[in-house]
Amino acid sequence: MDSTVSREKAIAMQSSSTSNFGLLNEAQRLAVAAPDGPALVLAGAGSGKTRVIIERIVWLVEERGVDPRHILAVTFTNRAAGEMKDRVAARLGADRGASWVGTFHAFGLYLLRREIERLGRPRVFTVFDDADQLSLMKRLLKHLPGQYARVTPREALQWISRLKQDVDEPDMAEVCATDEDETYRVLWLRYHEALLRASSVDFDDLLVLPVRLLEGNADVCARYRRRFRYVLVDEYQDTNRAQFRLAKCLAGDGGNLFAVGDEDQSIYSWRGADIRNILEFDKDFPGAGIYRLEQNYRSTMPILDTANAVVVNNENRLGKTLWTRQESGEPVRLYQAEDGDDEARFVAKDIAAHKAAPGSTAVLYRTNGQQRLLEDELRAASIPYIVIGSVQFYGRKEVKDLLAYLRLLVNPADDESLRRAINTPPRGIGATTLEHVEAYAAQRGVPMFEVLRDIERDQTLQARARTAALEFVHLIDDLAHGAAESAVLPLTEQIIERIKYRAFVEHSDEKDMRDRLEIVDEFLASCKTFDGRAVGGLVEFLQQTALASDLDSYDPAVPRVALMTCHAAKGLEFDSVYLVGLEEGLLPHAFSKDSKNGVEEERRLCYVAMTRARKRLTLAAARKRVIYGESDTREVSRFVGEIPPDALQVMRKEELRRAGTAAVVERDTKFKRGTFGSVFDETEPAGVMRMGTVVRHPKFGSGRVESTSGTGKNLKAKVRFHTGRVSTFMVSVAHLEIIEEKKR
């Protein structure tokens, strides 16, 4: 049900609550003070959702007297979780900021560290990251018998991940529909057998295993429900079925689940996110309160008008219209480039012409293949930039090498770490020796490290290999002694010294030696920072690095233009945003443009990209672009055609050349979607009903038009009334009176 709390009640709540409560707008106050029970907060882009979550926690503690330890708040990124923790501590103080705040995966790890033995698994385990999974799958495929279909490691891992995100397993008795499915099923078994032997879990296991733990052990579930009586979930639209079931386990059917999300920003179905979780919230949690946050504090009205006009065309949405008090602002611009090179040159020159602080500017694109041209032009213009979403720090070779040693000290059963460490630097243990050890370990069903302990007895191997292997075992055993009590920095420095890692780097790659040594030093700095926080030992450090993402190290204060995909931009904001490649086949992507659900997700992605902009939004599309090595004529994105006729200022190359800067060209009337003219048709006459128009119905009262479809006598309008009722009318017969026309 929609929230219908009266204005008088809201004012009363304001006067009785905390000092910051009165600084919220009315919609935020209603959400923060929601009664016990399930609640869904539909928070539009830039509407202050993080603030609402923070103030909800503060309100529960200060107004309701809830013990902070009974509050659990989960989100998706370390960056968001860190911000949330800091803001809660700032509001409540360190002594009362004891709520559990973190990512879903971190919470899953928290549960497993305490309860994994209930699942019949050892207490000590390693978390495999993406590189570890890929390495393991490559090896499994290498040893797969020839009768199985050939698949790539990524395809196999994606097949496994899709099942696990739904907390599902393959039916081993079922006849497979394709040869590939048969291959995937065999790889599923071998992959998980390898994880079990290595006493390891992957990222999906951090969600799946906690669900099985709670659903399969009523006593454990009851204990954690008593501990976490209030569950808050950020970015609810991004949850997959495993995360949904985890939240439902903790909250119960009628429990205190406070979910905050925006169906218009659901853009991760390709990695398991299920938009049904938010669209069907009131079905999953009957009697839930629904609250809408529509006032935007980030962007100007021209930017919001453009973004709203695009996303309103989606059918799978609960509905809301963003607005702001920042009604003035620069118009949204569209640059029609000749080709990809021209588009990239325009972006670089326009950034330079506006003299905007590079740290406040982002260039967004749909695919990584669009990145190179932009980098070339920014370098040519001497504009500093950073690529977000490239190889993350903890994925660098030098860091992975040192982490492999540290992980072995905690979990000697981790075969992936052993394979990486045993010949880094080289010790004279060849591939033949490793294959022999691996085969013997598989035969005995034990980790490879255990086989290495007894390798002296194996006379089938050369004496040199046996000696080198034993020296490696002694090194790990020696370093492991006392590692649990040691600070991370001195332990890592000892590893570097004992294996002469700096000398190895210097001699293995003279060209990039300096950069690689700097990575080593930066890793040591991260160890020192961790030790300085006094939050735990080596196990906790490895846990933190396993959950790290490339966005964690991004600092918007550093003066660099940010280059990233539209997906990577989620959660960030910039004064100026360039959204490039608005063409059919790119945005919407070729893989999605022929599917209704696919197009709707691409439209949401476009909306997310547009709403990253605070002050200036520039769109760009190219007439031609090199795709897969061949020049291709492009069609302008359908999303451009959904923007109101006079909401864009179109920029022409000849005008830019003449002015030497970002000249704006008046619109003409020849633009049609699918062509590269200038802009749209003739302006519509006054009194036309469009999105945002305020109307009055003789029976239902006043409301605001959320969307329209059709034209002329077939024009339909979807109206959300102030009572909360939503209805769709045939305008020609509905007796709708326009009482406030939407300004264009």
C-alpha cells in the first residue's frame, strides 16, 4: 500500500524526533519514520536514499530505543558500505554506532566464519576471486575428456554462477538438452570438488551457503533473527534470488525489512539481479508500506526532464517522476559526429574549452571497446584521465603473487595459491613435477601441499625437484608459525625478503620494472594502513582484499577525467557527463535491442548514465563507427528519439570548427529517430498533455501525468493522483482538466 500519512502527522513526527529529522523533506521523513513491518522506499536517482537509510538507523536508535547491535544494513559496494559506516558513526558516536553495516558478500562471509561447520565444512577456508576461478576452470577444461563439447572457461563459470545465484543445482538425472549443457554439468561437479579439496569458496558461495545455512537450520536462523531485528537493504533492485532469500530469512514474512531501491536503475540482470524482487515486493511482503522519493538533489531540471522522458517509456516500473528545485540549468546537448574519431576529438576539445575541473568530469560509454579512441584524444590534448573498471589493484600480478603466499599461511589446502606461489620466483619445480603432484593429490583426495610434505619419499621424481619442493614446504611452515598473531606488514616484508621478490621483479621485466616495484610498495602501504586500524589479523586482511573492487580506490578529488562504462558509473556523480555512442547496437546494445526486456534494461542504463550529471549533460552519436575492425554506418539510438523535441540543443561540426569551442546550434525541424538530422518536429501547441502535467479529474481529484502513449484521439495518459491512486485514461473522453502545464 502507498503511504498516506497526513501532513499534520508528519509535522508532529518532525517535532518529536532528532535534530536532523527536520532537515529531511516530507517524503523522506515519512520513510524514515515508517512503522514496524516491511517497507519499500522507491528512491529515484539523487533523491537522498543513503541519507534516508542513515536517518532510519538513527531514528530507530534515538527515537525507538533500538539497540544498535540489533540493526543490520547491507549494500552492494565497499565504497557505499564505508560511507554508510562513517555517517552512522558520525551521527550516533562510536559507542552507539555498533550496527552491522557492510556488503551482502561481507555479511555472508561474516556468517560463514562463524557457522560454516554446520554445513560440514572446515572452519578455515579461502575465498576464490575471479582470477582464481578462471585459473581453476582453465585447468579443469584442459583435463576434460575429448568426448565433451568445447566451451570457454568464462562460459562455464557464467553457467555455474547463474544457477548458484538462484540457489539452484543441475539435475544430474535429467537428460541434457545440448552437448554443451552436458559439459557444463560435468564441470559443475569437478569445479565444486576442487573447491572442497582446497577448503575454498567462491563469491557466489558467500550468498548461497548462508541461505542454505539459515534455511536448513531453524535454530541458527532464529538466533540471527533475534540478533538482527531490523534489516535494511540498499539498492534492492540489484538483488538476485540468493540475496532476496537471505534477506527474507533474516526478516521473516512480516519482519522489519526496510528495502530502498529504484526499479528504474535495475541494470545488472546479466550478473543475476532480478527486477521482480522490487516490482513484486508487496506480494512477497504483504501489507508493506510503499514510499516514494522523487525530489532530486543532484541534477538540474533540464537533465531530469531528459532522463525522465526516456525511462517513462518502460512498462516494468512502479512509477515516479523526478523533480528538483534547480529549475534553471544548461540545456542538454547532442553532438552528431562523423565517426568515432570525430566523437572522441569533440569530447576532448569540449572538456578543454569548458575548463572544467577534470575531477568533476566523466565520459561514459556502453562497451570497453569505445575506450581507446577517447584515451588517445585525451592524451593528445594533455588532459589527465583515469579508467575506472580496468585491472583493479588487488588483481595486479605482483599483488596476486604476494597474496598467494599469505593465503597459504592461513589455508595450506588452497591449491590455487600453491600453484601460483611455488614457482614465484622459479625454484626448479617444473610442470611435470606439478602435474605428478596434482595427479597424486587427486588420487588420494588430499590438497597438493599435503603431497609435497611427503615428496621426499617419492623416488620417481628427480632429486633436485624433491629438494626444491621440500624447501618450499619448510618456508611456508616457518612463515606460518606465528602468522596468526603477527601484524600483516612485517609478515609481508618477511615474505618479500625470504623469496627475494624485489630481485625477481627487477630481472623478470626490465621495461616495466619500476612500475611493478611501485605496485609492491603500494601493497605494503595497504598492509600498513590495515595494521593501523587494529581491526584484526591476517585472516581479516585477506577477507578485506578478497571483497575489494576497483571502485574502492577511486578518489573523485584527484583532478582526472573519469572514463568508464555506464554500468561502472552507477553510484557516482559528476558536474559534467559525456554520454557517447548513443547508437542502435551500442545503446541499446546489439544483444538486447530485439528483446523487450533487454531494451527496457538498456533504457534504464541510459537513464542511470544521464542522471550521473549534476550540471551539464552532453550526448554524442556517430554516423559511422569501426566495429570489429570494419567501418559501419550507424543509426541513432531510439532513446534519443524519446527525448522531447525542444529539450536538446544540437551541435554541428562546422559550427564547432568555426567557433573553435562548444557552439550551440538552433534546432531545425527535420530530425527523425533513426537519422542524423538536427532535431525534432515542430513544437507542440500549448495545452498538450505530457509527462509532468498536473491534471484534475472530476471524481479522483488532482494528479500528475506519469506517462503518455499514442497520439490524437488515441492519446492515453497514466496519472498518479495525490491519493496514491494510479489510473490510465483515454484523454479524448476522460474529462481531464489541465491545471498546471509542464514547462518544456
